[in-house]
Amino acid sequence: MIGSFIKKKKKEIVLDKENIPEHIAIIMDGNGRWARKRNLPRTMGHRAGVEAIRRVLKEADKIGIKYLTLYAFSTENWKRPKDEVSALMNLLVEYFKKELAELNKNGVVIRISGDITKLPKIAEEEIIKAVEITKNNKGIVLNLAFNYGGRDEILRAVKTIAEDYKNNKINLDEIDEDKFSNYLYTCNIPDPDLIIRPSGEQRISNFLLWQCAYSEFWYSDICWPDFNEEHLHMAIYDFQHRNRRYGGI
């Protein structure tokens, strides 16, 4: 009929509840581009990105994901303008001050991957407090990669292993993949089943280099501040329709 049209119904995403990834890791990319498109300062993009963290964490917990790792600040991000770095540090402190009580109430366990000793004292203190308060919770593990780099993590592990070997704490025959993993920031966390990167970039950017050996990757053009529950479901749905062979046939 003239002047009317039939709107195509969006396909409903139905997830297999028996095949939910245990661990999802996300490279939270695109905050700056999101802000630039709106003629806003980059710091506003980072602030909008925090809202995406709230959405995704809540939905991940709801559908049964046990570990969520978020790449928040890399060892290379120190090269950014000082005012942006300062704003990111302040945003981290603000996040924990505002959200910690609610996170704790919901049983979230806060973990940190990265060298937080390099952060401003107030940021380091807020992180330590969050980790301590939530350490005995039984819910989803929120692992924030802050001042984190995959190469830095591996070098740190190698140096610690060498020190333990020198002090006769371990011998060479003990060093295998499992032993090495125990020296990483992510010890006692399974390797990520799925790594998500929004914003259109398709690279790993020094993230979980050891742990991602057999991870599935999902890329999207969506900037992180716009990432929502539906996008998370799309990534998981795609993951569930892949054949993970781990090098076999």
C-alpha cells in the first residue's frame, strides 16, 4: 500500500545457557572517538565509558559469566596528554568511591591486573580498599587491567621465576605452562574464552598476550560508550556458533 511499509522484525538473539563463556575480556576502545563525533572533550568519552561498564557488568553477571576483565589503562597510555591521564586517574577514584558499596552488595569481586604502585597514591589506595573489601565475595570477578601491559606482565613473571630459581624455591623441571601462569596477574583466573574489541580496531594492543592463545575474538564498529547488553549478547551468540578446536581437528 502506498505510504506504508512493513518494518522487518529484528531477529531475536537466544543464547545457549549451557554454553556461556566463563571469562570474557574487553578492550574498552573508542571513548575518544565517541567524544570527538559529538564535539566533546575526550574526558567526556571516558566518563560515558563508565556507564557502559555498569551496563555490561550487570548483564554479564545476570547471564552467568564468572570473570569479566576490562582493559582500562595500558602501560602505553602514560604517553597521552597529562590532563587526560589525570582525568582517567580521577575517574578511577570516583568510580570506586561511588560504586564500591553497590558492587560489594551485589557480591562482585574486584581484582586488578597491572602495576598499581605507579599510580597516584589516592588511586592506589582506593584500589587496595576495593580489593580488600570484596575479596571474600562469591559473585562475578571484575578484573580491571590498569597500568597493564602484556609484555610487561610476561617480563615480570620471568624475573620473579628467575629470582625464585636463584633462591632454590623452584627447579627447572617444575616450570611448565601451569606454573608460569601462576606468576601472572591473572593467576587463578581461567584464560579468556572470548575477547571483545569495539570501535573498529582489530588488534590485541598488548593485552593478555599469554592468556589469549586460544581465545575467540569479536570485533565491532561500536564505540565503547555505546556498547550495551544487546551487543554483549551478539558477541556471545557468535562465540557459541564457533568451533573451538584448540589446535586439533
